[in-house]
Amino acid sequence: MIRTSLPHVFRPSPNIEPRKGGVKPDILLVHYTEMESAQAACDWLCDPASKVSCHYLVDEDGSIVQMVDEAMRAWHAGASSWQGESDINSRSIGIEIQNPGPRFGYRAFPDVQMRAVIALSKDIIARNSIRPERVLAHSDVAPGRKIDPGALFDWHLLHEEGIGHWVAPAPIDDGAGLMAGDSGSEVERLQSVLAGYGYGLPVTGIFDARTTAVVSAFQLHFRQERVDGIADRSTVETLDRLVAALDQVRSAGGGRQVQSR
Ligand SMILES: [Zn+2]
């Protein structure tokens, strides 16, 4: 049984199975619950009828519930892909963060909750050797279908704590952008950079609905000030900086070591 070493309650979910192909988790996937309370979320994630589950749930007061052994496959990602891999559940450990979400009133994540998310993430990352660029939002792996944990989730704070790959977004200006209906080599370049980073996006040279969805997903994680699916100058520059920073990390011989506190 692989459990967090942090204080927690263990409430086992029946919605589990072995990881397919015996793969080890190398993605940390972040969600919000979109439920009215953590208790309601916990009940749902432990209900055999729901067919969903998650390894951890972090309430707004910072308390942690573990529901699934990290060695097991939980059911939180759904139809997803990253870096060409589609069985994200087998490859990931999932954290559900209590937030009512747009259905019940999306709101800021309290500081005490973020502190617990940070401590838990450090613990999971250290134990599973998860690389910074594989700490992902549900929206990253399921663009157009999922938007959690959304534009209020503080990826910058996580990065300051040594969690995840992130760069400061380029400022928004009046620079023209690529958008739905555009086509050509610039669109092709944008798509290939997004796909190269990991997003599930065919490189067609046509700015289609899928491209809008992926650009929105990118903005939800990396340029949260404006999430509109338009690849404006700030969005493209932020993406280019992000990829360049990743190349630097890789050429330096691996990611930063995250210390558990
Ligand atoms: Zn989710």
C-alpha cells in the first residue's frame, strides 16, 4: 500500500484496477472537484456507480483524504492524451482539489488548501520521480472537454515551490493573433510547438476548433489573464519561452530535485 506520509484520512474507493502494462506513474494530474463540498466529492469518488475515483482529495481547509493506493490505477482522467499517450490513468496520480467549480460557483483556492496541495505534490513527486513538465492540469490532457483546475489555480506559486514547469507569461499587448479560420505556415508552426510540448493536436496548418481548444487549455495553465483560444503575441511568446526553458532544463541534465518538507 503506497500512501502519502502526510497526515490524512484513508477512505478506500472501489473504483480501481491495476495500472495497465504495469507502468509506473510519471504524471501528476491536478483537478478540481466541481462539487458543493469535499464530503459530496468523496462520496461520489467512492460510489461504485460513479465509475470515477482519484488518489487524493484536498479540502478547502487543507485536510487530505487518500482514496486509492498510488500503485493502483484510479479513474479520473477519462478520454485524454499527452505526448501521444492516451492511457493517462495508468500513467498518473490524480489529486482532486475541492472547489465548487463553474457549476456551483468557481472561487479562489484558499491559501491553507494550496499549502496542502504543495506539500502533497512534493511528497508524490519525490516518491515517484515525476519530472516538472509532467505536472499537468486535467485541461492539458483533455482540451475542449475539461477546464479544471481552471484559471484561478496558482501554477506560479507551485513553480516557486519547485513543482511543475512554468515561465512568467509574456505581457498582453495589441499584437495580432492567429485565430479560428486562419491557416498557413504560422498556424502549422504553432500547432507543431503545442503538439511537441505534449498537447493532443494534429498539425494541419488549419486553425480549427481543436486548435482553439488546445490554445485555451494552454492559456488556462500558462497565460491565465485571458483565456480566449486566440493565439495572440503574448500566448505564442509564452509558449516559445516555456519550450526554450524546458530545453535548458534538459540540456542541464534533468529537472530540479524537489525536496519534501
Ligand atoms: Zn478533472
